[in-house]
Amino acid sequence: MVEKASKGRKEEVVAREYTINLHKRLHGCTFKKKAPKAIKEIRKFAQKAMGTTDVRVDVKLNKQIWSRGIRSVPRRVRVRISRKRNDDEDAKEELYSLVTVAEIPAEGLKGLGTKIIEDED
């Protein structure tokens, strides 16, 4: 019974905003591998948060991560992760996650929690 309830929750189309601390995820990483590893860590975070293996990273988020070069990745990044329905009929999964950049408040990223976004369309 519990498994069905948790599986049903994963089937919903939903959008949430998260703050991802890249600094702790990239600690000890070689300079020339920091930006690619940051993208991989964002994908891993989205997979865990949304429960989908198909994760698509937006171009603007990729540009923001790479904006200061391969070495100087931002310490924290605010992202919006949306779980959406797959339109392809031959897709392996019926849902995918889209990771985009969320607007950053003027007071900074610290202390912001997870925010569930109601109707974004």
C-alpha cells in the first residue's frame, strides 16, 4: 500500500525551486573538470529530487554555470526543476525533468528553502 502511494506521487507533473550548493559537491575537484562536473551534479540532484532518469538541462543554466569559465563555478545556484510529460510515444519513460535557472532574490541565496511552484504555464 505504501509503495503505491509513493509511486503515485512520482507520477504528478510538478515544479519546484531548489538552491543547489555546488561548492560542497565540487570540493576537491580538479580545476579543469569543475564546470562539467557541476552539470553532472545538477543532473544527479534532479534525478534524486524528481525520481526521473531523463533530465534535461536548459541552455541558460548551462551558460550561467560556464559564465566565469571552467574553474570558477558559482558556489550556489537557484534552479527550477519541472517534472513534465514526455510527448514522444516511443520514449522509455513517460516523465522527464527540465532544469532551468530561477530568478535570484536581491538578498541572496542563503536561507531559501524548497518552493513548490503552482501553475507555471
